[in-house]
Amino acid sequence: MDVLSNGEKVALVGNPPEVGEQLPKFKLFNAENQKIKTKDFIGKPTLISTVPDLNTPVCKIETKKFNQQADHYPSVRFITVSNNTIAEQKAWCAAEGVSNLEILSDEELSLGYEMKLYIPNEGFLARTIFVIDAEGKIVYRQIVPEIHDEPNYLEALEVVKKYATDID
């Protein structure tokens, strides 16, 4: 699959999973350097946002918007994944006051390769949003065509509302 980077076609390492498929197996790391596996996502509806680099303007805007929304949907887990290092992520969260969602590192590119979201020629993840149900099935997928554009937040949040049990 291809996306655009500044209008130029760039290839992902494959075709990302589709709606209706189970979330593939991968591992990420949290701020405490603890391994988070796919099985840890089971049990609660989850919005997974992947971003190319937290230290860029669009990624900053996107992550902060989902951080603000996380308060309104306590029954839904909000996660942002980048392949920034854990140290970079911790520094970014401290500087930006982001604490309502989880920031997970895919520095080892496990999610990037397993979900086919890695862009080898760019060295980072594509900008995507996935929503999974409590059983780990993908119920929504948005792959932003131009990685330097913001995603469609409203569309993703409409899906989150369907799975939230306690909308604030």
C-alpha cells in the first residue's frame, strides 16, 4: 500500500489489516520500558493512533486532540504509538502536559511490521487510526492518505462513541 509524504508516493511494508480482522501480534513499550503485547489490548475498546514523529507539528496536534478526548470516554483506552524512543516520548509528554492517553514506543518496529504501517524509505510509521473492540477485532481503520495531514477526528470519534459504555 502507498501513502503520500509531501505529495510523493511512499510505500508501506505491506497492506495494513482490514476492518473485521483481529489485531495482529506485536509488542510495544510504555514509559516504564515495560513490554505491552497485543493481548494487553483485549478487554476494553481501544483507539490506536499511529504517528510518524511526536516532535512534529501535526503529530503534536493529533496526539493532544486525542488526549483531550480521552477524558470523555473513560471506558475506552486511547493510545498513541510512534517509533520515537521512550526517552523522547517521556520528554514530549512532560513538555506538552499529555497524561490522559498512553504513549507507546514502537522503536523496535514490531507494530510497524506486523500491522504493515512502517514506511522504510521514511523511517517511521504511517499516520493511522484503528479502533478495536474489547475482543481485539478491528472495527475501524483510517489510513491518512498524506502523512503530513491531520486525520478525520470526528469520523474516528463517532466509532469510539458506539463502543463507549460511559460517555461523559
